[in-house]
Amino acid sequence: MSGTIGEAVDTILDAHGNQDPEDMNELRRQAARAAIVAFKDATGTDEENALTDLLCNLMHLYEYTEGPIRGESPSFGLALDRALGHHEAECDENCIA
């Protein structure tokens, strides 16, 4: 894999002029796709299992109560609940819920 997820997201942001977060669902999809591609490259998982495996690995990462990655972040369950709320708020008429 060339580059990092952060570099991929920066490239996308630069291409979009660091727009305001409103009306950014295409950018959000591209950034998420970059994360999936990076995960597939790092693990060798296939397309069918990539999202499930990535979510599972994130759960493993956040199962620890402290550390440099977790820091003050909420539990995975709380973060997932918050993400669902963000998705609902950011969804437009083209979203498939």
C-alpha cells in the first residue's frame, strides 16, 4: 500500500478545497472507501468481509480501557451510537438507511 489513510483523506480534502462540513457526503464516502482500501491492503481481507473485519478490529482496539490510541475516547458502543446519530443527521434523500 502506498501512503496512509491520513494522506488519502488529506488528498481528498485538498481536492475539495477543505469545504465546510455541510453537503459533504461524497467526501465522507470517499474517505471511508480510502479506509476500507487501506485496511484490505494491510490485512489481505476480501471485499465481502472488509467492513465486518474492520469493525471487529476496531472493537478489539477499543476493548482496552486506556492507552495511547484509546486515550479519552468513548467505548466502541458509545462511539457507534454517536456515529449512527451523525449519519442520521448527515443523510440526504439519496441515503440508504
